[in-house]
Amino acid sequence: MAVWLREDEAIRDDVIAELEAEPEIPEPARIGVAVRNGVVTLTGSVPSYPQRFAAERAARRVDGVKAVANDIEVKLPTAGIRSDSDIAAAAVNALRWDVQVPDERIQVTVHEGWVTLEGTVDYWYQKQAAERDIRSLQGVRGVINNIKVIAPHISPAEVKAKIEQSLERSAELDAKRINVETRDGTLVLTGKVRSLAEKEEAEAAAWSTRGVSEVENRIIVSP
């Protein structure tokens, strides 16, 4: 137990330092950080959704972080508040102007500033691009991305080869530490990495391959 406490304290200090070094967060003191068994919980409030997202991203970069629970509340300044209908219209336009996103296949719902995205795309990067388009819109308090990645079936051996090649190209990852298995379009990742950010990088590489309909990320974070 004492070992865990020492590790948690070190992780907490590193997360706080990472938040203070993040240029997108001008007031890091407004964010609370708690760590238990490698799981980081962020609390407090920020004036915009991009700052909330930046805080979570900063925590995930820290070695030893196994998961992040983002409980930060977005408290918009009066000038930043918009009606749900205005946000919905802006979201539809943002998706329409992004050439990476098949906007005709994506539905937008807004409730109290929270934007829910639904529909289908062929690639994981298209799903991520749609969410990225919405994050920076004025008045957005949060994004729920329920877009599904639907891709045609291809040879499992071909999928596995593409994933391994992608991992080898990534400067942040050691492909030899990650194992790849395919099961009827589902990609199963196992192995060990040094941080949660590396684990997510491996998953991103998996999703970037056409033919992958589901990714099961069983990689263990072991600093």
C-alpha cells in the first residue's frame, strides 16, 4: 500500500507540472488532481471545452497514468453562452466544411451545450476529425462521440501486417513490445508501454487501418 501511495504522489506531482506547462491552460490552479492506483481524477472548472480537453490530454501524457476520469466542469463566461440551436447550426456547418468528414452520414444533437454525434464513417480518423471540428465551437460544454466505424471485411493477415507497419513507423512506440491479433474484424492489442499516451497511440494506429471494425486495447501501462 505504501508503495502505491508513493507512486500516486509522484504521478500527481507530474500531472500538476504537466498542467502548469500546458499553454492552452492559462489558470492550472483551477484544476484539482487526485490519483489512486494510477487512476487520475481531474476536478474543478475551466471557461471553455478546449481547456477541459487539454487538461485531460496533459494528464494522459504522464508516465504511470493508467486512466483519466475527467470531472472538470465547463463554466462558460456570459459572452460565450449560445443557444443549443445556434450550436447545432454551427456544428453542422463545421462538419460540412471539413473534407475529411462524410457530413451527410453524421447526425448532431445538442442539449444544454453538450453535442452528441451519431452516424457512421469508414475510418477512425474521420470519427476523430468530426469531434475535433466540434470541440472548438463557441458555447460547447462537451462532446459525446457515438459515431461508429463501419468498414468492409478484408483479410485478417492483411490488417495485422498494416497495423504492425504503422506501429513501427511511430517514433513514440516500440512495435516489438506490442502484440496484434485479429478476430473477425476485431483487433486485439496486448503488450506493455510506458504511458497512457503510448497506449492510445497504438490504438490510434490500429483504428487508422481500413477493415478494422473494433479495437480491443488490452495493452498494459508499465512505466
